Amino acid sequence: SAPYNLGGTGTHEIGHCFNLKHIWADSAGCSPDDDCTDTPLQDEENYGSPTAPLFDACTPSGNGVNFQNFMDYVDDIAYANFTPDQKTRIQACFVSGGPLYQLGQSAACGIAINADFIGTPTTINVGQTVNFTDLSTGNPTAWSWTFNGGTPGTSTTQNQANVQYNTAGWYAVTLTASNSNFSDTETKTQYIHVVDPNVVDADFTGVPTVLVAGNTVQFTNTSTGNPTTFAWSFQSGTPATSTQQNPVITYNTPGTFNVTLTASKTGSTDTETKNGYIHVVDPSQAPNADFVADYTIIPAGTSINFFNYSTGIYDSLRWFFQDAVTATSTSSNPTLIQYNNIGNWDVTLILYSQLGNDTLTKVGYIMVVPPGFGDTLTADFHAITGRLITQGWSVSYEDLSVGYPTSWYWEFEGGTPNSSTIQNPQNITYSTPGIFDVRLIVSNGISSDTLIKDNYIVVTTELWPDPNGYCEDTVTNVRSTERPLTFRHLTPKWGYFPGHNEYQVKAYAEKYTFYTFNKVTGLIVPVVKAYGATSTAKVRFTVWDVDANGKPGTELANKDVLINTFTPYFYHTILFNTPAPVDGHFFVGYQIWYNAPVDTFVVYMAPNRGVGGTNTVFCKKGAAWLTPSALLNDTLNTSLAIRILGCLYNSEADINWDEHLMIYPNPSDGRVFMQVLGVEVKTLQFNIFDITGRQVNPTVISDDNANHQLDFSGYENGIYFIRLVINGQPVTRKITLMK
């Protein structure tokens, strides 16, 4: 059982069978008494999963002790190697006179034969010959050849030369290689191609044969017999026919398609059809590299793990870690990648696929800082899954803090677990309905910062029925006790605050810090005065994000309304055509223009809170955003009485099923694997339909809700649709059978 269940402990015990001693030689002290000179001196055994370098009294510097050696006592996950001297001791057991010599001579321990051969050439004219060379491994001592259509038809020599073929066609070759203990047979069908130079034999190739819809295939005529005319037919290709010798064809529709070539010359013609030769896949199945690391800001000497979130179809992959101890990896999710040098280092992931390779390089992705490095920290985070969830579901988080944090402490009100110390905690489960806060404290040993997102997670008893999501009651920065609402008639200057005035204020913005909803759908505006000097005079209601200086930044949404459509002393609802996406900090307000004659538009605000009071209003004069007190040169601290209409809902981007749902291989030869990754699956149902809409029922083997195996062996080639409902969310995926 864990932590001794990965094979390392078994390897340790086999090492004893092969005459190896414990690396510390079962005795205290620093004498080299394990009989291997290349193992570092070690005082005593090690346990657990240490981090390199590990020092002790016998090896206090350098690379440390070799705790990764199979002859130490660490956990299986920490084992990695034998030394060259240990390998020499193992090999000495099997030499003549060694204690295990007889074991090494048994048939069970012999080297199995793997029959193989090559013929040169493999395409010949009638009457020509082929030379065959044995490439078998495992020390065979006898050979038996069969040459279909050849002369001679059989042979027992190791390498048979000058096998003659007198009849046009395709022929198989078989070799059986053997010795006293083993035998193996290799048959290569349609291996020798014998052609009559006076007769056309149609053939062709296409490159590529697997492609993304919308791309092209280069077809090349490889017919023999010197044909002079060509008639091609391309199922679902554009164009569908061609008389060119080497045409280029575009395929726009996913599927599996036939290609036919008729090649001719005077007195001879031949047709070759390759069924299911071209495989066209949907663009969504093209490889798309993506990945994350569990930590991206680390002290020098730290190891981190990488997680592959790539989508689409690919055959293999390779990682490149700039300046890491491990420079490359072919593991899907590489672990324990160590960085020792300070700097910003790139990480690259390449996906290799018949559909075309895809490369993602995250420049400067890993920041390695000096141990103990400190700087001003700013805590920040967001949920990378939906925040409007049903009880029993989970939420995953991503740290967005700046300032080189080295430690993280999370608190999840209502969550399980209710705290975490990893940078990006995943799958925090919420089992009780309610609205819950999330707190993050970041530190680097010198400074720390805390962020609390109030009412951030909304947990319901069942799927939220409103398609617009969970919508808060209207929100305002004006306190319930701040009555009556007010505005200012400016004197001796003309105009009003907040509205048109002699200061030429072009916009008023109210700052909000509110984490529950993620969309602002509209505003409720208490209008005091509204007079448009012309019929086209307008006011533009706006939602802004927050810039680096804490002032209004980029516009997220706006809507123009004619001033003369407002009724004074009345609340007006303004609905944006497209809801504004927000994330905790944002501004709402309005922009106004100064025409001739001058318009008048004024809204209510809270009573003056005086010196030291809270102010959430900013006024735009020229290009600068000012507080009311800075604009008016007095002590006005207030809030606009605008109320926000906001909602929280889970958009498709909140749960990106391209990242979390894997269906592979696609195209498939009949067996399909379906896995849900990174999302806790509470409920999952699915149905499968063919392209005509008829439901099909392949054999299903399910390990759990998140892992399923589908067997389509009884179904025809073609396109099928899998319609799933995962945790109440509908998802449809398309697969292609190519047997």
C-alpha cells in the first residue's frame, strides 16, 4: 500500500537478490562499506520523500546523499536510480562462475527472437529479381523463407538473393527465424510489387490523408506503365473530378471519403479506388496546446508541477523548460521540475499531430526569485469555474496576486475543505445552500496582503431556474439612513452638482466594490432635473473598469438616452443592450456634453458626509478624474444615488468543456474513451445518435461518473453525436468512426 505501492520497494528487494547492500551499509559512520565506490558516503537510512540536495554528517556539501537510490529506505515516489558500480555488481552475478550464472542460461531468461527482413527493391518489372536480407534479432540459427510468386518459392538460407518474379501483381513474403529456444514469424503482405511496363497499373498517393476541414490534399499519380490520361473522382472534394496528373483538392466537410483514379494510354487502362482514404475532421478537433503550472512565482531551488490542458487530437507531445534542471519532458503532466537560477523563464509545449503541430510558448511564465525575496504584495484571485452552483458541486480558484508571494492561505466559508495553502486550490465542495465569502492571504516572508470577496459563492438547493442567473436586489453605496437625497445648485458659478455646471464636468462615476454578481445589466437613476436644449441632446450611461490608478478606465458598456425622455423627480431604469462583465471593482455613472444653449441633467446624491467621510464619486474635468472636494475646493464626500441591477450567472466560458471533457481517440477505430477532468461530476447522463438522428447504444463500461469507455465495434463508419448533461449543463460532442 502507499507509499510503497509504485514498484520502488520491490526493486529494492530484488537488488538484495542481486548482491546489493543498503547504501549506508547497515552501520553508522562514514566508511565506504556498501562495496560501491560511486555511492556518496551516507551515515544512516532516509525515509519519506526528501527534497534534493539532502546533506548528512558524511556528505555535508556538494550534491548531497543519494537518497534517490533504490537501496535507501525512501518512499517509492522518491526512488530513481542505481549507480554504475551497483550495475556492475548485478552483472557480475550472471557471468560464468557467478552465483546466478545458471539462471541466466535458462530458456526463460533468454532473448526472444523478433523476425524481420528487408527486400531490395520492392517494386520491379516482370522478370527482374529481388534480394532479401534477414534483420531478425535474438540470435536465430535457422531461417525459413516463403516467396509467393517468386522463383525460388522457398529458401532456408539467411539472406536469399536473386528471387525472380515473372508475373505482374502484388506478393507476400514470409520469414520464420528460430533457434533451440525461440521462434518467430514475420509476414509482409503485398510487399513485392511486380509491374508490366507495357500495361497501365493505376496507383496514387495523397498528402495529407488526415486533415482539418477547409484544407487541401496534394494527390500524386504513381501509376506504372506510362499512362497519358487521368480521370480522378474525389468524394466530397472540391473539385469533385479532375483530369490533371497531380491535382490539389480541397475538403470542406468532415467525414471519411473515397478517391478513384483511372489511368489510361492507348491499348491499356486501369482503375484504382481507395475506400475511406481521406479523413476530414472538424476544426474543433485540431490540436490546441494549453497548460498551467501549480506555481509560477517560486524561490530559487524550488520544484513545481505542470498540468496539460490541451484539446483536440494529437499523437505525442514534448515540453521544453528554459533553464530548468529537467530541460525537456514527454510526460503529459510533468512533475518536480526544478529551477535553481533567478530569472523569468519560458515554458513551451508542442503537440505533434497528423492534423498539424501546435506550439504554445508562455514567455517568462516561471518567475524564479531569490529565497526570502520581498516586495509589496497585492492579493487577488478569481474562480475559474462557475460561482452560481447547486449544493454538492465544487469551485476551483486561481491566484492572481502580484508582488511575488511565496505562501498562500485561503479560507472558504461554507466549503470543504474550509482552507488551503496551495496557490491554486481546486474542487472546493459546497454542500450547504447559502451565499459565502472567500478570503485569500498572501505572504512572501516580508510583507503580506489580504483580500476578502464578500458573498462571492452562491449555492442553491437545485439548478437555478432563471436563465439570467441569480440577480441581486438593487445595490447602492447610499446608506439607508442617508435621507433625504440631495444635489447642489452651485453659486456664484452656474449649474448643478452632480450635473451640467460651469466646471465643464464631462462625466460622473460611482466606484463599486461588490463581488457577488459578474454582470451589470442596468441602472436605476434618480433624476432631479432634465432639460435638453435640442431634441438630440443626450446623456450616456456607462460602466467602466478600474485603471491602474484606481480611477475609471475602459468602458465596459454604455447606452445613450435622450435627455428630454426623462421625467424629473422620478426613478428611471436604464437597461444596457449587452450586460457589462465586472469582477468586483468597477464604476457606473454617466457622461454629458455641453452644447449651445446648455443642457441640464442632474441626479441625486447622498448627503455630504463631511471631513473624513467616505467618498465614492469621481468627476471628469478635462482628462483628469477628481474627487468632489478637489473639484469644488470644499469638504464634499458623497455617493451618487444610482442603483445597480446586477446578476451572477455561469456563462459557457465559466466551465470550458473543451478543457474539462476529453473524448478520444477521435477519429476512432471503434473504441472511445470519455473522461471529465478537473470538474467534480455529481450527475452525468448521455445519449448517442448517428448522423440521421437515430439513437444508438454501444456497449458502455463505466468506472465512475467521470470515466466511461464506449465500444462501437458493431457500428458502421461515420459521424456520431454524444449529447451529455454534466452537473445539469448540456454539452454535445461529435465523433467519427474510421475502422
